[in-house]
Amino acid sequence: MRAGESDAAGAVLDAARELGWHLPPDLNDRITEAIYAESSEIAGRRIRRRGGSLRLAWQETLDRILTGRWTGIPVMLLLLGSVLWVTIVGANYPSALLADLLLNRGWHLLREAAHAMGVPGWLGGITVDGMYLTTAWVVSVMLPPMAIFFPIFTILEDFGYLPRVAFNLDRIFKAVGAHGKQALTMSMGLGCNAAGVVACRIIDSPRERLIAIVTNNFALCNGRWPTQMLIASVFVGGLFPPVLGGFAAAGAVLLVAGLGFALAWLASLVLSRTVLRGEASTFSLELPPYRPPNILRTFYTSIIDRTIFVLFRAVVFALPAGAVIWLTANVQVGGQSLAYWMVAALDGPGWWLGLNGVILVAYIVAIPANEIVIPTVLMLTVLLTGQTGAGPGVMFEVDDADRFRQILAAGGWTALTGVCLMIFSLCHNPCSTTIYTIWRETRSAKWTVLATLLPFVPGVILCVLIACVWRAMAA
Amino acid sequence: MRLSKGDQRRVLVEDVLKHLHDCRSRGVSATEASAGGALGVGLDRIAKLLPELVEAGLVERRGDCLELTVAGEGYALSVIRAHRLYETYLADRTGTPLGEWHRRAEVEEHRLSPVAQDRLADSLGNPRFDPHGDPIPTRGGEVVAQAGRPLSGFVAGEDLVVTHMEDEPEEVFSEIAKLRLAPGMRLRVLGCSRGRLRVEVEGLVQELSLVAAERVHAVLSPAGGPAASQRRLSAISLGESARVLGISPACRGSERTRLLDLGVVPGSIVEAAFSGPLGDPTAYRLRGTMVGLRREQAEQIFVERI
């Protein structure tokens, strides 16, 4: 390049630099906006919309009902309630079938096979009574509700209803600095907290997404509904005359689930005032037109993406836990089983919580899945009170409410234990599958630990309070 | 994070240079005492540091007064460049609440090397002004003079454009931040009563305290004030339609991109369709789709009634 040219180029650059200061400060935005406006204008000229007015009117009517001032929230509660009811009632039959197949026949078959092959007793205990039985239990209790809940949920999603739920409830979540879509991730959490945590991906602002992940465990998951209902019908229902017992029990369960939502709201408030401080950031929610759901795709996504995915993780965690459960009941230390010593050590703290050592030990060893807490409680109770069960380290269940009550009464249970267990079942650490999922989603030990320990705060406070008041009133 | 002794010293040097630059641009003279006071550092530390700065050729003494040398000025501008670039980065690329921009940039300005500054500037599209309207010094160390005077100095009826918002002290800035003012917004002074200034900002009437008005700078608007038909989208009643004029300059980063993606561009027609059972958010019909927006978001969209 010759000297003259470089001078000229330099002069141009200088002039450009000088002129640059006179451009409006938001030049980049203006250019972007102009590009957007121009392209939409070009597209608008060539695209003709086929907007059937009949279809539009139908959509509007639907929106008026589903997001209406007086109808929006009642319709939502009704729908969610029906989904849960269908899930819980509908899951009973396939669960019973699976239980018979896996727990009854499968387990006996494996036991006999182990015996026939001459497997030593302890090895058969760990593998068949521990690992197999626990995993089979998790599968048979977990699979049917998820296989019902998730497809229905996905159908509602595909139909276009779920964004309306977020739309309806956003105000409530905005008040605590969270995102309206948290209503969806929490509803998903009613099916399974691990799936609920994964669903938090739909929240695009990182702060609100973390709030939703950390508080998801307050949504009472499918693994805990059966525990709640069993305990409520035996202990809360028992406090009322038989005619009212059923309603009282159902009311108590709904109360606990509602308490979960209230606690999630409160926890979100605390989080957005402390560790996740900040304003409610970007919020925009597309409300897609209603359309007939694509059933095939729905089943594919809900069964493969959600159900199988969660189940696989649960199984991975259930296998080692099964071995641990069997070992705690069978390893003898100082003439007593390991379970005995653990229960003895935790009886003190358990008393303060209105619970007992057995429940706390069950929550520790049954961390892989909430579904196996009650079977573990039963196994430990009969082990320690010398009643007949299925054998040390072998979980079992009873169909008969009276027999259930008898076993637990021998373990020192009262109505207080039942009520506190319902609270504790809502407010304790997430299951290991969920904890692992939280870690996978956040990639942060800090948030995983916080999400794991946070539920204990209201849990311990509520349980201790209830126990103190209850005992003071009884005395 | 704990800084090593050397780093602590460097941070102090850079802060002193920034203070001297600040004094020069405000036309007041800087002394050891003013530096100590502004930085909240003991006079003995300043007194110990100054001979070293003079030695290094960054500062000159003129009697009691301290002045930056050419080299010192260049160094100060580089730190300021880092600060303003980092604030722009926080505003455009992260969801950091705006109350925290300044505090974070105060730390980061001492960490960004000139090379890192250039890389950041390139990735941000070489912005010329930071989110408060302060000019960002160029690579060559050029910086334009700040235009505008305090809002409190204008009289009712004048049409203005915001040029700059002071981000210190924090309590005053948080009041300005709540109004979501930003450089480039047009406003009209309506009047002043009981110590509060009433202004119409792009179709929305707002009030601010005189202390805050003192820290918002503006110039007379060459193109006039907001038109009488201009509104914020949040003020459109259900069933009404409006034409989009633009998105507020205060709405930046991913929030802005999201709105653009949804088709909130000048010329789009938007209709307030229905609101949720709790009154907020509201669903807007826009380019054949339905979008739910919170009130705060709709307030960031400038429209005119049709």
C-alpha cells in the first residue's frame, strides 16, 4: 500500500470514529428492530392467514372459561383433582397385579431357585430379600401411577391447557419473585419430583428456574400419596365416627398437599429475599391455540421421556438400598441387629418430632424411594417388637387396616405419631433420584445440598410444635 | 475473595487515579484529603502511596493539588473503560439486577486487562455508552464529553431526552431504577409540587424526588416530546388495539431479544385480549399468536392508540 492511500484510509477511519459519537446511543437496537420490522412486513405481504372465524370464536370461548375471573381457578382445581383421583384409583389395579407378579410369585420363585442352587443364606438374603425385593417394590408401586399420571398430564400439555395454568397462577408466583411456570413444574412434581425438577427447564430465566428446582420437593409426589392416605385413614380417620372417617382422612391428605404448596410459596419468598435475591426477571408466556392432542406422540414422550427415565434412575438407586435395608436388619453387633442400635440412637430425636426411631431409620435407609418407607417401617417394627412379619430385613405390607394398626400400636404409635408422620412425609429430604436429578440439572453441589436440606426446616419446626401442643393438651 | 498485598496496592492506585480523573472532569481540584475521603482510606496510606505515583510518572503535584499526567490519565481511562464495559456486559448478557451493576463493576474494573477489555468490547458490539449513559472510553483512550444537565433545572412544558443517570449514591439510584428510566427516553416536565417532580416519560406519568431529579441528566429534545397518542402497552384496556412504537431502552439483554422474537417491533398491531383470573398477567394478540405478559413487561412497550 502506498503512503498516500494509507493516509486516505486513516482519514476515513478517523472520520468514521468521529462520526460514530454522533449516532444515537441505541443504534444497534434500532437496526435490529428495523430488520425485524422489515422482515415481518415482507412476510406479511406474502402470507395469507387461514383464520376460520368459527375456530377463533371457539378458542375465545374456551379461554373465557379456562382463564375467567370466576371459572379459571375452580376449573383448574377440578381438573388437577380429577387427574390425581384417576391416577390414584386407577393405579391400584395394575399395582396389585405387578405386586402379585413381582413381589409374591417372583420373589418366592427366586428364593426357591437360590435355595435349590445352594446359595448361602446371607447371599440370598442380600440379593433376593434385599436388592430384588426392594427394586421390585419400587417398580410395582411407582410404575402404574406414573404410567397413568404422565400421559394425562402430557395430553393436557398438548391440548394447550398447561400454559393457561401458568397464566392463571402467575400473579401468585410473581409476588414471591418466581415464575408462573412454577405452577406447572409443581403440578408435575405431584407425579414425581424428579420429573418436576427436569420440567423446570421450561423456565428460561436462571434465577426463577433455581427457585422452582429447590422448592419442587414441596409438591407431594406419587410416592408419598399412598403413605399419606394410609396413615390418614388409620390415624386421622380413626379420630372421627366411622361415617365421617373417610371424609376426614381425605380432607387431611388434601390439607397436607395444600400445605405443601403454601410452603413452596413461602420458601420461594424466602429464597428470593436471600440467596436468590433479585427482581422477577423476564416473563413472557406463549399461549398456543388449543388443538386436539396427538395421542401417539403423547404416549411416546410421557412413557419414554418421563416414566422410563425416572423409573430407571429409581431402580439404580433401589438396588444398593435394598442391600442396605437387609443388612441393617441382619448384621448383628453386640448381640443386637444394626437396626436396633440405629433405632435406639434415633428414638430421642424422634420423640421430639412426635415420631419414633423406627420412622427416622426408615427414612434414612429408604432414601431411594418414598414408596418403600411404609414397608420398611413395618419390617423394622415387627423386627423390634418381636411380632411375626416376613422375616428380618424382608419388607412387607398388610392389606388389612386393623392388622396395620395392631402392628404399629405395638410399636408405640398414637394419633400424634400419625399426624407428625404425615407432616414429615411432606417435609423431608427428596428421594435420592430427585437429589441426583437436581444435581444433574444445576451442576452445583451448593444448590443440591440446599434443596435437600431445605424441607427439613419447616418439617422439624411443624413436627416439634405439633408434638409439644398435642402433649400439653393431652396432659 | 482476599486480595494479595500487591493486588490491594494496585486497586488503591487505580482508585486514586479514578478519583483524580473524576475531579478533573467535574472541574474541582483534587488533594490528598479529597482522595482519602472519597475512597474511605486513611490519609497515611495515601501519603505513603503518592510519592510512588509521582515517581512512576502518573501524578504531578501542583502545590497541594494533585493532577494526572498524560500517562496517569490514560491509566485512569483504561480502568473507567473496564468499569463501563463490564456494566454494559451485566446489563446485556446477564440477569443481574441493576442495583448490583455498579458494585460488581467496581470489583471487576481492577481485574480486566486491556486485552480482556478489547475482547469484551468486541463481543458486545463495541458499545459507545454504558447503561447509565456514560460514554465508554475507546481503545485509543478517547472519550466524549457528557451532554445534558440535571432534570431539576428544566421548567414545566419542556421536552427532553434523558442522557445520563448517576449510579451513586445507591439509595437515590434505586429510586431512579424503579422508574426504569434509561438514556434515550423522551420525557416532558409537567411540573413540580411538594418536593416531587412530575414528568411524562414516553406516555407514562411518573413522579420522582428532587434529589433523584438532580441525578438524572437530560438535554432538550430536538424532535419534540412524546406524542399525545403515545401510551405504554400496560395502559391499553381489554379489547383495544394499539400500534407498537418500540421497546423501552431500559429493557435490555435477553428480555429485549425475547420481546423482539415475539414480534414486538415498530408497526406491529397488538390487541389486549384478556387477563388472568387474578388480574395479571394479560394476554395480548400479536401477529396471530397469543402472548401473556406481566404488567411490568407491558410497561416496557411503547405503543400508540389507533
